[in-house]
Amino acid sequence: MRIKHHLLLWLVLGSLLPLLLVVGIGYERFVTHYRLSAEAQLQALLSVRLNEIANWWQSQTTMLQLLTADNDLVACLRAPVLHVHSATTAARGAVPACDFEQQAHILAGHNDLLLLDARGKVIYSPDHPAWLGADLTYPAQSSSRMASQLQELIDMPSDGVRLIPHARFAPLNAFAAFWLSPVLQQGKLQGFLMLRVNDEQLRRITGNYAGMGTDGENLLVTRQDNGNALVVSPLRNTANAAFRLRITPQMQAGQAMWGMLAGGVGSGYGIDFRGRPVLAAWSALPLLGGGIMLTRDEAAVMAPLREQLYQRIAMLLLATIFSCAVTFWFARKLVLPINKLLDASRRLGRGERGVRLAPLYGHEFGLLGSSFNVMAEQIERSQLQRQLQLGDAERMALSTVPLTNGVIVGMFGIKNLGMLSGAVFFSHQVGSFLGVWLGGLIYDRTGNYDLVWGLSIALGVAAALANLPVKETLAAPAEARA
């Protein structure tokens, strides 16, 4: 693996992997924080809905309290039996009723309004005359909840406005909820004022999806006598859900729903009645006999987070590509002088003594190049010196010195080599001096070299004769080893 590849590997292992680890840990914490933030936001929206319902409840109860406190209404309830409309009388016979020809202005503008006497019988119903005389204390003529509430107030009269939660109302053959307000005078029950709950007002509250995206739902539910939860508000993602959608305890959404109906308040992630993962916030509404639950699809809640994740991944990939490109460029800049140094070293090893490196950029590389050039120069000078020494050795090999030393070592051993070779070469140098000096002196006296040549020949013959008796014998082994 080349150096630049090592650098890239070091970048990935040393920088990008820790970065990915940090990003992964940070993302997990960010997801947790984001989920908690979304949950807190839904809780805030739930608080808004609860305030809206509380304001609606306050306005309705105030209106009913004002109506029940009206003296004309009390007088009407205490009036003797008067005539009723002829059509009603013909159909049902005479029924206890008040003459509302004069007092009808009190109740103008209120739909599905009922006046009951102290026994729970209808004595006035402007929208439904057929209900006159109906005894609402019987479940068959009203509903079980309404009948039980009326009978309880007849037995033990008490002041205050009550709400009879949504249930199937027999005269309408439909689900309806009613406000029920006893009319008391000096602690004595005079009758009841009943007003059907205006579902449109509730729907304006439950139909407010501000801050809930396109997937949010406001579920207003009431608990039925059979234990099921009845959805009483329309749902935008489930057509015709109001008064038709029932959630049983066996459904996956049942646990949180029944915790809410039992008076619980909370929020969290779970499964809704459709079996889909949702974020939910819920609160009981005891006055309405049920509760309200706000839900959002978990996928929609987490969608912005996924988009941010994809953006972070894209940015990380771009940063990684850019880092690798920059690292590759720097690696090439780093490897280039090293390659030049390697090439010069190979050429120097092949014998190119004159190879030199051009000046390299960077302090360290510059020093390295200068050191290489100094080393190459030293190698070149050493090679020249070696060649000179070899030349001297070759010239020396052509003289008598090796032969003379060989004879001395063979005859006398290396123990006395220094002294004997010194004496021999000293005499050689003296003879060389005398040969040159005497040759010049004789030339000066005679004017030619004839005598010099004659003496040289005579001395050579004498030297040859002097070497004839010499016998070259090897020295003793002890001396040779010494």
C-alpha cells in the first residue's frame, strides 16, 4: 500500500469514524429530545382545547343559570293547568302545561328546549310537540342516564347545572347530550329546564386542527354503559366516525383510552384505534362523562426529523468527499518529493554518482534533499579517492616492492618484515639518489653519459651475480606465525 493510500486510511479511521460515532450518539440524543419536544407541543395544544371546552362549559352553564333564575319561568312552572294548542290536545289530550303565549319570549332562539314539571314530564317542547306529556324518568322514553339523573334530582333536589352525556335519546332515536338544570324556589323543586347540547359548538372546538398538521385528530369520547368508548366528534381522517365509532377495551388503543376515561391525564407514543403508531395526549373530562384525546401520526411527527437526518447525511457525505479530495491532494504533494528522493536513491545505487536533487519545498523536505545531496557528494569524492588509491596500487604492483616483501616474508617471516623491508627500501632510496646525482656529476665532468651507462651495466651484472647464491627457503612455522 502506497503512502497516499495510508494517509487516506488514517483519515477515515482517525477522523471520519470518530465523527460518525459522535454524530450517531448525538443523533440518538437529538431524536429523544425531538420526541419529547413534540410530546410537549401536543400537550400544549391539549391545554388549549381544554381551555376552549372550559370556556364553552362556562358560557352554557351561565346561560342556563340565568334562564332558571327568571321569575317568569318560575311562575310558568307554578301556573295551573292551562290550555294547549288544539292539535296537541286532540292528539294527546289535556296535559299539564303552561300558557307560553306570554312567556315564550324567555326561551326564544333555543332549539330542542324542554320544560319538565317536578315529576319529570315534558310540559313544553316548541320543536317537538309530540313529546308533551312524555315521562323522561322512564328509560324507555328517554335514556338510562337521563332517567337516573332526573330521578336522583326528584328524590334529592339540588341546585346546579348538569350535563347528561351523549347517549341514544329515545324520542329522537339518535345520540344526544342535554343540559339539565333544576328550577328551585326556596329549596323546593319547581321543575326542570333541559336544553340539548349544541354539537356544532363542540365541533368548532374539536375541528380546530391548528398546529396538528394534516394528520392530527381531536377525539372527544364518552363512556357508554356497556363499557365501550363512543367517539362523539367528527374525525377528518375517518368519515362518519361521530356516534358510530366505538373503541372497545380489547383494541390496542384501549389502554390509554380507558386510562383517560378513568380520570387519567397523560401523553406518549402508542397505537390508535386504526392500529397505527401515533403520538397522543389525553385528559379526562368528567363533566362531559368522557375525555378528549389529541393524536398525531408518529410518521408525520418524525418526518421533519428524517428530513434533517437526510440533510445531515448529505452534508456529511459531501464533507467526507471534500476531505478525501483534499487529503488526496496533500498526499500527492507529500509523496511527490518522496518519490523524487526514492528515484534519486535508485539512480545513485546504480552508479550515477552525479545525481542531485533539485531544491524541495518545505522545511523538512528541503533538509532531506540537502542531506541527500551532501551524501551524494561525499560518495562521489570517496569513489574518486578510491580510484586514485587503486591506480597507486596498480602502479605499485608493477615495481619490485611486492616481490621484495614476498622474498623477505618467505625467508625471514613477518616478524622482521618491518625492519628488513625498511632497510631494503632505505638502501633503494639511497641508491636512487646516488644514481641520479652521480649521473649528473659524471655528465658535468665528461660531457656525456657513456661512463654512466657503463657503470649501470656493471652494477646490474654485479647485483645479478650477488643474487645467484641466495636460496629462497621458507621460514620456520613458529616464525611464520609470529
